Amino acid sequence: MGLILLILVFFFGNILHNIEVKWKKTKGIINVSEFDAVGDGSDETSKLQSAFSYALQNNLSIEMGVKREYAVSDQIKLELARNQKISIIGNGSTIKFIGTGKAGVTSIIEINDNSTKNLTNTIIEVSDLKFDGRGVPEQWSETTYSNIKQLWGLTLRADTIRLKNLQFKNVYGYGVKVRGFQSVSINGFQSQNVGGSWNTNDTYDAFGDSIYIGGGKQPNNTALIENVHAVGYPSDRPRKSRIGLTFEKNVEIANIKNLYIEGYNRAWHVEGSPNINLTIQNMKTRRSDLHGYVHTGYKAILINSWDAECKEGDSYGGRSGILAFDTIADTPRTFEVERGKFLIFNDLSTNFASEKVVLKDSNFVNKGGKQKIAGGHIIFKGVKSKGRALQLYKTQVEVQDFIREEY
């Protein structure tokens, strides 16, 4: 009787499974288990590659098991043709890179369309997925750049990119690197031990960002990033990773909300995007040598609520502390910080070049050091400096409301 019952359970279980698979296919979804990828700790690179490729070619979303761990030893790579879409539903699962990497760049997942400039009507969606790059070691002592084994979590290029609820850890390279887009959105991003650094001096570094957004395809491209918690490597490493959040190469409209960045040489960095309109709401930056950096140009950068603890002893290009500018195009532009809170723990020095910076309703507090600012044009509106936290040198100053408090 027990044997008959077991057979019936197995028989009807298979029937129900097949019905579920067929139902999901009619809904445009296929599970990686259909390609024998089950997340049992074995190397499933080829199985996942087959599953992802099948989903792409048949216009299906690809679904992982619920909270499984899939091991891969090499990258999964997809090429998007015009009008194609790929949607990866993680269901809380992890893709763990167990390979040791190779000199150059390996991505855990790389998905690209065929143009860095022309629109292709392509879409990439990735949700509820975790990435663990533990197999590739940290390489802080490597002095030859071409020998470094870089691991990138997600490398993406498409017209539309949508990322939601992603986590990255132990990735010696980039967490997410976007290298061509028209619209990109990230909502829910966590990273720990993500980044890396190789440098010949402090004015040149080559890689190691938690999030890199670059290569706007056409004018009016947009980036919307919300709810980010990005932490580099611990303070016992020889140096910090490169950048927490980067916008580079013709990014034009960027809106950021709820950003926490810790343990990067620069917390945020803008370069090669002279038409960028960047707004940041609610940002905290910790353990950065230079908390913000702008190169080449911008139209407007507006920051509302920035909480920075400036206490690190290193620099970028000789600048340290809250903010620095380099080689800014001489075009109309606006830079404004409202409700800033800057705690200065040791003596820091930076240069505002020729930039006009408006500081509104902000506080600078000497917690053991001063922030020296050379150059620039600063407009103070409702600013308090406690304990002589600011030292200005050859800086044009306009004061509408400034209070200096002594201890």
C-alpha cells in the first residue's frame, strides 16, 4: 500500500510540475530548472548559459529557483539583436562565481546590444538576484595592470535597462557597469566588498566602482537610481576602491534618491558629461578621501540633504574632503548644496577651481580638523561653521547668512 501511494505521489507530482511549466510558458516565463540547473553547488555555467540563451531567442523571461545558489566558473554572455528583450527573475537566488578568473575582465553576466550610440529598441531587466564573486581573489599588490584578474558583476548595454533589488559581494572589479544606454533605472542595490584599485599615482586609477553608469546613447538619456547602500572593502586594505557611483561619457539626466556610500576614494564622480543635470536627495558618504568630484563640465548639480564625515587621510589628485572640480567647460551651470552636514575630523584641503558653489542651510563642524578650500566662488546662505571648520584661500565669497561658532 505504501509503495502504491509513493508511486501515485510521484506520478501526480510530475503531472502537476508539467502543468506548472506549461502554464508559465504561456505566461512567457521559463525556469532554469528546465535546463537541469538546480542550484546544488555544482558548476552550472553551461546550463545557465543554455537557459538564458533559450529565453532570449524565444522571447521568454528566465526565472531562477527560489533562494537557490548557482555556481558558475565562467561568464554568462548574451548578445541582443534589435528589438530583443531579456528579463531575469532571480527570486532571491545567488549566482556565485567559483572560478579563479583570468587576466583581464570576466563578467558574471554580460549582456550587450550591438550599438553604443544608435537606438536598438532593446531591453534588459534583472530583479531579485544576488552575486558573489568570492572565487576571484583581491589583488592589491599587483603592479602590472594587464595581470589583474578583474571580475565584474553585471556588464550591460541596451536602450532600456531596469535593475531592481540586486546584491553584490566580494567582487574585485565593478558591481554594475553600464556601457551604453538611453534609460537606466536601479531601485534597491546593496554591495559589500565591491571595487578594487590599481594606480600608478593618486591622479590615475583604472577600475573598481560599485555602480558605473556611462555611455549615454542619445540626447536626453536618463538615469534614475534609488535606495543604494554601497560599501567598499574594510579599512585594513592597502587603499580604497575607486568610486562608489560614477556618471561618465555623456550622461544627461540623472536623479538619485537615498544613497549611502562608504569606503571609496571618491563617493561620487561625474566626468565627460558636460550636459548633465544631476539631482541627489538624501545622501550619506563615509570613509571617502574625496566625497564628490566633477570633471569636464555640467549644467546643474543639485544636492538636497548631504551628510558627510570627512576623516580620511588620503586624497585624489592632491585634493581631499568634501568636493573638487577639474577642467570645467566655461558654460552656464549651477552647483548647489542644501541641508549639508559636514563633519571635519582632520585637516583636509581641496580646490574649487573657478566654480560657483551655493551652500544653503548647511553646517560645517570641526571634529578635530579643518576643511581648506582654495579658489572658487562660494555663496553662503544660512551656513554655520563650528570650531573654525572652514579655511578659505583665494576664494570669492558672498555671504547672505553665515554664523561662525566657537567651542
